[in-house]
Amino acid sequence: MEKNNETLHILRHSASHIMAQAVQKLYPNAKLAIGPAIETGFYYDFDLDNHTFSDEDLIKIENEMKNIIKQNLVFEKHEIKDVQKQIEEFKKEGEIYKAELLEEHRNDNPTLYLTKDREGNVLFNDLCSGPHLPNTTYIKGNAIKVLKTAGAYWRGNEKNKMLQRIYATAFWSKEDLDKYLNFLEEAQKRDHRKLASQLDLFSVREEIGGGLVLWHPNLSIVREEIENYWRSEHRKRGYVIVHTPQLAKSKLWEISGHIDHYKENMFFIQKENDEDEQYIVKPMNCPFHIMIYQSNRYSYRSLPLRMAELGTVYRKEKSGALSGLTRVQGFTQDDAHIFCTPEQLVDEINAIIDFVSDTMKIFNMDFEVELSTRPESYVGDIKNWELAEAGLKEAMDKRKMHYEINEGDGAFYGPKIDFKVKDAIGRTWQCATIQLDFNLPERFNIKYQDKDGQMKTPVMLHRVIFGSMERFHGILIEHYAGAFPMWLAPTQVAIVPISERHNDYAKNIYDKLFASGIRVKLDDRSESMSYKIREALQDNKIPYVLVVGDKEIEQNKAAIRIRGIGESGTLSVDEFLHKALEKIQTKTQDLTLI
């Protein structure tokens, strides 16, 4: 069998049945829900009362899977000819979830997959459309791994029963499995939620609410530097920066169409003693920017108008979906809306692509691109959708960009280009987006005067570079494993005097660096020098440590220790300051000085 992504999916789908069979052999009362293959492996949901799967249970399940694989069992497809009879059989066996699924798909030519031994005895069956491997000899016992458990509501609905989900993975070879497990170990080390505690970056408190982030001073410094870059670059590229309110009357969102298409994600505020006046906490910045556009008259000569805002918005999320900085309910979008003529569209899209590319280079990130097209639930004229998709394609084709087409995944108001950045260990994250919108300009009836004197509707581009500040900072923490480059590091330099008699010289260096804008810390605690150096470089991930003692005072220098490098000679304070400021100004990742 050819080993590609498609057959790997089949391998994992088959392994999920083996896992379900193993669980039911070890825990006969376990009821089966669903068990699909996913991008990184597979999972299966179980309903098992009076027992919670432990780490020891996962080891037992994995060992039982290996025993089943050794039996050289056959996977066989079986058409369900009498659906009602099979539903009753499932109910009799206690398989209520299978019965529910079969009832739902009774008219879809449903099938079972049977697992049989070589004598033809059925050892396991599951409602499944397949495909599967011919038999278990294709699965290598040393290339499977049961990973973890989690809670999962049946059908993802909080009103349904909470089930136990077991995650696992399978590969064609042990080498591929080991490579993946090493990747998981590295990803775990970089988990921004763990690093947040170690480096004192952010917190989420139950008293405030899930997905509402407290930015601590250390991460606020990182954000300030990125926001300074953002504002400076927008002004260079011809944007105007605006600020808009945190809520608005529901009427605004009725005009925009968000109440019809986005209501379940919005927070409503009812004005006291006035049932007719309802407000909505801002889920989007775009209607406000249109209101600003409407405040003036524009001709084709005054377009494009590029309007940007670091606008905080709030969107409802299920509590189970919230995760650190990467999935929150309150977040700040680095939002921009560009109002332009159809003739300007391709150039504006290309300018945004340049902006994304230039920005991601600073963080040493590559990206992949997807074009998401018209979804089933869309608003506006289909001809405008076709023009919008054609415009996005033309812009990318013009610069010979490689992109994938993601059919039907556009926003309800227009198609979009999504940029998926790659971090240091190869994971992709959704960040920048360009969305083309013919709908909102028409709904709000905004106009410009064209060269022929006619009043026409401008094209509107929605655009973010980072996506949201929360999500992007979560990605950055993991990308750098908390070891930020010099320009972003919360503390850029630590000064460590060897003994108390060196404190005055260390303080003089501190004052000089601080006056030059360096974020510097003087560590004159009575701890050992080696402890303070290790804490600064390894635990706190400070880029540079300057060590000073008798020799350094005599030579008017400092001994340099660099994060990830170690001892790096000595420099005069002026030399170090010059080189450090250069690192900050150029936003380089490289910390070497000599």
C-alpha cells in the first residue's frame, strides 16, 4: 500500500477501531460514541459510568491494542440491509450512541465495519463508512501510541452528557512515531500557558471570567514594542489610525447583518427601564469604520482610504474551547479597513501581502496561503462574490504566489485570503487575513464620486496583520519558547556584581544602560554569582548578563554572558551599549556581539 496522507488517514481510522475494541474488552460496560481519524492521529469517545480513565488505564489500553494487532484480524465491510433491526440491536447492546447515529443516517446506505478473526468470528463491530485497511498486519504495534484523555460533550453540545475522549496516534513506522513524540515533547516545553507562569506573562482569573486576559508587566512590554512597530509601519504605509467605542445600539448590527449571521457570538446589554433600547458589546470594528467614512465626502482622487485600529472586541466562546491566549473571549484586533475603487483593488491587496511578508520576516516566520471562497450561508449578490474571488486570485497570481483553495470557508460577507504562519518547530497558525467585502458598503450605502461624476459604491477590504494581539502573543511565546529577541525581551540585560564591593560599579553601569533606554536589572542579592547568572539566562531567559568584579573594574569593562551561548569575552560598557542598541534597532534575532 502506498504510504501517503490518504493512506495514513486510513491507517489511523483502522487503529481507532482497534482502540475501541481494546477499551470494550478491558471495560465491557463502555459505550461507543465516535472515533474519527484527525490530522495528528485519532480519538474515540466513550461513555463509561463509575470509572475515569487514568494514565495507568491508557497503558493497559495500548498494550491490549498491541495484543489485538498481533492476532492478524480482518476488517470487513458489511451493508446494513434492515436498518431498524440494527437500531434495535444497538439499543439491546446498550450502544445508544450508535443507535442515534444510525437513526440519523438511515437513508445514507449505512454500513458496519466488522473485525473478524481468521475463523470468521466477529470480535468487534462499529457503525462506519470506512475505508479501512484489509487487516491488522498493516498496523505496527511499535508505531502506535495512546496519548491522553479529555472530556467531550456528545456532539459537542454542553447540554448533552460529558463523555471521555481518548487521543492516540499511529504511523507506518516506529521512526515516524518517535519523531512525532519528540515534536510533542518540544511543543509541551513551549506551551505558552506553562511559560506564562514561569516568566510571569499573563493570567486568566475565574473571578473575572474565562477568556478574559490579564496582561502582566512582562508581556505588556512585549505588546508595547509590537504596538509601537504596528503604529509606525501603518503611518509609513499611508494608514490613518482611529479609535471607536466598545459598544453600540443593536440597530447598527442589524444594518451590518451581524445580528442575522453572528448573533450566537455576541454579548447583549439591555438598557435598564427601556426594553426598546438594546446595546451590543463590539464583536467587530468594521461598522464603526464605515461610520467614520460616512462622515465625509470622497472622490476617486481621495481613495484609497486606509483606516486602522487596535480595537478590542468581545465574542462568546464555549468554555471548553477557551485556551490561554490563543482562544479567548476578549481580544484586540490589529484591524484595518481599506475603501478603494475597483481599479485600485489588486494593488491594495498586493500592498497588504507585502506588509504581511515584511512583518513576518521580523519574527523569522514563513507562511502558507489559502483562498477561502463563498460559503453556503452568504449575503450579497453572487456576481459581486465572483468579482471578489477573481480579484483576490488576480492579486496572488500576479505575484506568482502559491496558494491553496479552501472551498466554502469564506466569511458570510466575502471571500478571504488567510496567511498561516509557521513557527520554529513547523506548526502552522492562522494569523493575517485579507477579506474582500462588497456587501457592507452596499448595506450602509457608502459612496464616492468617480471620474465620470457618478456616485459609486467603493470596494471594502477587511485586513489584519497579526490577527489578534492575544493570539499572536501566544504564538510568539511558543515560537521563541519564551526566549524573546533583544528588542522584545521584557528584561534585556541583567547586571551581576560578583560581591558586595562591586555593587557601586554595577550601579553605574545600570544607570548608563537605563538612561539609554535599555530594560536593565541590577541583581545585587547575596546569592551566588553562578545562581544569579543561571536564573537570569535559563529561568528568566534574559538575553545578556554583564558580570563585574575586580578585573572588570580595573579595565572599565564587563564580562558578557549571552543566553544560549554562554561566556562571550569582555567589552567596555560603551561598546556593549552600542552593540545592544543596534540589536534593538534592527530587531535582529542574533544575540552574538563579538
